[in-house]
Amino acid sequence: MMVHIPRVLGPQQVAECRQLLLQAHWVDGKGTAGHQAITVKDNLQLPDDSGEAKAVGQVILQALERNPLFISAALPQSILPPRFNCYQGGQAYGAHVDNAIIANQGQRMRTDLSATLFLTEPQEYDGGELLVDDTYGAHSVKLAAGDMILYPSTSLHRVNPVTRGARISAFFWIQSMVRDDAERSLLFQLDNSVQQLNRELGNGHASCAQLTGVYHNLLRRWAEV
């Protein structure tokens, strides 16, 4: 399941975050690549201990806590602090799958979902599309600044070469309370349907209450907390 989450950050937040990031010291992204990815990764990245990365990452995490679409789609158990990359001058990232387990402050975290939050507008650069493969082929993603795409970490994905300008993004991983993507997708669809019925019929309607109970009973069955 891929989910487009619009306006995670507003225009003013994007501008402030970009100003911070442009002041930062960027390094070769290969330094954080795994065994498979190191041969296909060509970009710049902020060190994890960068003050600018920590500050902007905190802004993003706080925004996600207030975003009901993200909560519904991801059902987050834990979120890895956002990292930041930049592609320019023909840089790209070849086809790869993200590591299944990533260390986070001494704790191991399972990567169920991957997220890319765009911080540059599509017209500011050429190329740089995120291509995510699934059963139906490759999906091309190039979103407005402040928008985010959420997709299964099991997906083969890549970033096309940036041939003009620079593409700056945040990227991070989520361990969900529901590790199975099919189960998580069903819960997301059911949650959306319940919310739509609540708007149409009212929160006190018996059918809404019944379906809400079904949602929570399925979540109770599938969640790992």
C-alpha cells in the first residue's frame, strides 16, 4: 500500500527547514549505505548527529504526531529519526530494498514502512522521481514540498538522476503495530470507511458504532505492542 500524505509541513515550515538544511555540512551518502545499496547509491546526506538534522527532524516528528492520515495509514509503533539527502549534478540511487532491521539509539527496529518527505518543489529540479515497484509495476512519485509518500519497506525502489537543480528530502522508517502490509491496508480502508460513515450518518449511528468495534477488534487481533 502506497499512501500520499499531503501538507505534512506547511509552506512556512518548509521554508524554515530548508534554510536550516542549506546551512548544514553535507557528506557522501555512501557512508550510511548497506552492503547492497553502497554500489548503487550516489547522493549527499547529513550526518545523523548534525544539529540541523536533529532540529528539522523534530519538526517533522511533531507534525506527524498531529497528522491523522499518517496515524491511520502507518499505525506507528516507533519512528526512526528522519534523515536527509540531496541529489544534484546527475546523482541517483539505483534499485534497492531497505534494510529489514535498523539500529536506533542502541535499540533494533524493524522497518515496515519507508517514508520520503519532499522539501523542494517539483519545478525546482529535473529528474529525481522516486520509483517504487509493486505487483502492478513501477509508480513514479515527485511531490510538492511538504508532501510525503509512505510505502512498504519491502518494495524495490530507486531515485532517478537529478539533471537540473537539487532535490532535498527527508527519509525515514516506521515500525508499525501491524507488521503485515495486507492487514494494515485493510485496517486503513476500514478506518476511512468508518470516518466517512460518521460524517454522513453521525457518530451516534448504530452502524458506525458496530463498524468501529470491528475495526478495534481486528486491530486487537493483529497488533503487536
